[in-house]
Amino acid sequence: MEFSIPSEITQLLSELDAFIEREIKPLQAESDNERFFDHRREWARTDFENGGLPRPEWEALLAEMRRRADRAGFLRLALPTEYGGKDIGNLAMAIIREYLAAKGLGLHNDLQNESSIVGNFPQILMFRDFGTETQKEVYLKGSLEGKIKCAFGLTEPDHGSDATWLETRAVRDGNGWRINGQKMWNTGVHVASHDMVFARTSGKDGDARGITCFLVPMDAPGVKVEQYYWTFNMPTDHARVSFTNVWVPEESMFGPEEEGLRLARHFVHENRIRQAASGVGAAQYCINESIDYANMRKPFGKPLSHNQAIQFPLVELNTECEMLRWLIYRTAWEMDRMSGPQIQLFLSDKVSMCNYRANRLVCEAADQAIQVHGGIGYSRHKPFEHIYRHHRRYRITEGSEEIQMRNVAGHMFGFIGKNRRPG
């Protein structure tokens, strides 16, 4: 068995380091941009007088970072070559995500809105695999150019994990569809040109079939942003949006009619493994910072690190980092050798294991870092509270950890996947 990281990936990490030093760190240091990352970060990023939305200058800085990363050839690394990428695969993306997160807070890889010098583009692949030729020309091309931005409307006020029970309805009306309903945690609609709205078009509550996705312009009559929800980690761009007698033409249907959940699940494994890798990287950062501080801090005349009450919790966390890291690498490596349906059948339990354990680990590591650092760890002059507040949401989103565990159990007990029992 071969356990070394491929040389082309280690070379890519070196290139990313050089790019960060050359272009991203100087940009972060310009014009007091550090306010977005130091103890002022939540205030600097959040327009508290405008619904808690991200401040325009914060989003402008992120956009400039992405422009520089794209110009340098890094932003689209994960995309297929036909879209300007290098199709580097899941293993490379997992290693990169972990590596960048382990550097701590910075413009190179921001936590609050998942903006990175190496981008994640699930919607591009959705348009590639499910869009009509016209939709590919308009939406895919427009998304890459930044002219079109699509939000994602699946969750509802009364329905989250139970996505087959959507109350949003779409009925045929002339040469189009009439949509009524509400979406919750509809992220990014403040800058979106369109919303991917999932609605039931046939069947009964609980049926997987009968749900269809529509590309709804945000300026269509009847679309209303009702409220932005202030969250544990601010600023917020998570909205409740209502759709009242919203009419869209037939060509707004995205993907096959009645099979919209295929779109919702399309990129889930790639997202989950990359998120897990980021969690391990952030956890390792918290551990490393705690070790350095424990060696430096000398209460009662000796370093904190001489106390086993400091050592042992960090030993536990570091051990789990090591175990998870290699499970993530192995799972990502296997994903690169399978098709989507094969991953669903043979690997989705491993992806779920990686995801829920990593999300839990980083929260525990951030909490322990606060404890080791004492009062300064509790302050916003250290990044641990920000890391905790960001990663805590992943124990709920992208499939809660209970959903992930249920998926693992389904494989173990033969209800789904490779171990499914006949009958």
C-alpha cells in the first residue's frame, strides 16, 4: 500500500503557499483589511443596521481575492478542464482544504462564507449535468463570469431533513408554472440573481418522486425576502423567502421533472468530504496553537505543558486528528476511482463517518483551545470562538450528524448500500 501524498499535490501546496505570500497576505494587510480578521472581525463584516447582512466592503475584498486566485489559476482547480479547471479530484481537494484550514484565519480561506483561493463549485457541475443547452450557455457561463448568482432553496420553515415533505407547490399554468410556498435558510439571496427553488409538482407528501427544481429570478413578481435570520456566526445571509403566485416559464425548469432531489443530492459526497477535511485542518490549528501556548505560558513558575491535565486532552484530540485525516484521505482516494452511483452504493457510509466525526472534532478542539488559553482564549483576540461558531453549524447542515449516523447505520444493518439485504 502507498501512503505518501502524490508529488503533484505537494508541489501544488508549495505553489499555493507562494501565491498566498505574494498576493493574498499583502491584500489582507492593505487599508486596514486586517479588521476583517482580528478582534474586530464580526463588527467589520456585519452591517448591523441593514438586517445583519455582510458589509459591501467585506464582500468586495472577498471578490478581489477570488479574482486574484482565478487569474493565478487556483480558483477553478477542482473544475473540469473545459471550464478552466484542472479536475484535480477529491483527494487533492481534501488535502488542500485541510492544509488551508490548518493555517488559521485569513483571506486565503475564510470560514464565515466558505470563500477560498481554491473554490468549490457545486452549481457549475449541476448545470453541466442537468442543464439544457440554453441553461448551460446562460447560467453556467454566467456563473463562471460572475454575472449570474444562484441561491439554493430546498429547506422550508417546517421541513429540513424531511425534504420529501415540502409544502412549496408548483402547478402548470399556461406555458409555465405557478409557484407558492416558502423557503428557509435560503443562503445568499441578497446578491442572487436567481433562486433554485424545489417544489412538489406531483405525488404525495413523503414521495421522493414528484419534486421539481425551478430557476426563479429573484426580481420576479411575488418573490419576497421576508427576513434574514441572525445566527451564531455573523454576518448573516440566511433568509426566509416567500413565493406568492410566482409564475415562471417552462424553460425555467431545471433538471428532470419530478426528480429534483437528484439535483439536491448531486454534489453531496464531494461537499461532505471536503468539509470534513476542513474540519480536521481547523482542529489541527487549534491543537497546534494550544501546544505553543502551553509551552510558553508559565504559571507557578513552570510551563503549562508540564501538566498532564493540559497534555492528555490535547493527546486525545491529536490522536483523533491523525485517525480521521487518514480515513478522509483514503475515502477521497476511493471516491476518485468511482462514479457517483458507485460512491452512493459503496462509500457513502465512509463519507458520513468522516463528516460527522470531523465536525464534532473541530468543535471539541476549539473549545479545548479556549480552555488552554484561559481568558485570552475566551476573547476575540484569539480565533477560537470564531472557529467554534463557524464549524458548529456543520453538525446541523449538509445533513445533521444524526442523519450521517443514520446513513452509516443503514449500511451496517443492511437497510441501504452495499450491505443491503434482499427483499
